[in-house]
Amino acid sequence: VAHLMAGEAIETVIDGLRQLIADVERLEGESQRNAAALPHILESIGQLRGHLSGFNNIVRRLQGLGVYIRIESARLGEKDIGFKVLADEVMKLALEIEAKYSHLLAEIESLGQSVGRSLARVADLENRRQARADVLLGETLASLEPLLEKQRLSSTIAATISTRYDAISRNMGEVVASMQFHDITRQRLE
């Protein structure tokens, strides 16, 4: 009993609690780093929107070029049909770029909204988790100190009991030896 009270089992439990606290603190740090990445993603999405705004200008220029080519084609008349085909191709290209640009912009907007919602949810979860983690760690640390104190007290008492047990065992051995000596002496006298 004394060995169990002062032994490695309790120290293992205490070390396990300390490791658990360290793991929680490590995971908390990782969670905060991951949550901090979301605003950077939103910033990148904003920059991407800015870069894509140039496509709108390209579409306008292509449409203007298509109109200009049609004007030149009309001025030339039926002499060169190649200008008309070129104007149609330029307009078609402008429409394709505009459609893809619009689709890409819609996807970016959707992604931005999703990341924004995720950021709000992560911030809410982070606040709740932080509050719970603070309470949990506080209670664990508060419980750990009394546990350590009780373990030290138990260990001291167990050591005292063990010392007294050894002393009593020796004294009992002396009493038994004395009684045996007394009995042997009595038998001799008889």
C-alpha cells in the first residue's frame, strides 16, 4: 500500500495530466495560426478581384476592335470578306472572355463569401473554445496542485507507516524470541 501511494502509478498519472495540458496548449497555438490564415485568404481574394478587373478592360477593347474592324469592312465593302470574319472572331473572343470572366468573378465572390462565413464561424468557435479551454486548464491546474499535495502527504505518511511497521516487526520478533527463550528456560527449570 505504501509503495502504491508513493509509487510510480500516481507520478505517471500526474505526468499524463501535465502532458495533456501541454498538448492542449500546443493545439491551441495551432488553432490560432490556422484561424489567422483565413484573413490572408480573404486578402488574396480581394487582390485576385483587382487583377481580374483588367479583363473587363480587355473585353471592352476587343469589342471596340471588333466594331472598328466592321467599320473598316463596311468601308471596303465586299472587296475583302476576311475583315468581316476577323471582326466576328474578335467579337466571339470578347464574348467568351466576358463569359469566363463573369463566371470566374462569380466563383471568386462565392469563395469570398464562404471564407467570410467560415471566418465568422471560426472566430465564434475560437472564442467559445478559448473560454472552455481556459476553464478546463484552470480547473485541471487547480486540481493538480491538491493532487500533488495529497500525493506528497500520502507518500510521507506511507513512509512513516512503513518505518513504524518495520520497527513493530522487529519488536515483535524480539518479543517472540524472548518468549521462546523464556519458554525454553522454563522447560529446563521444570
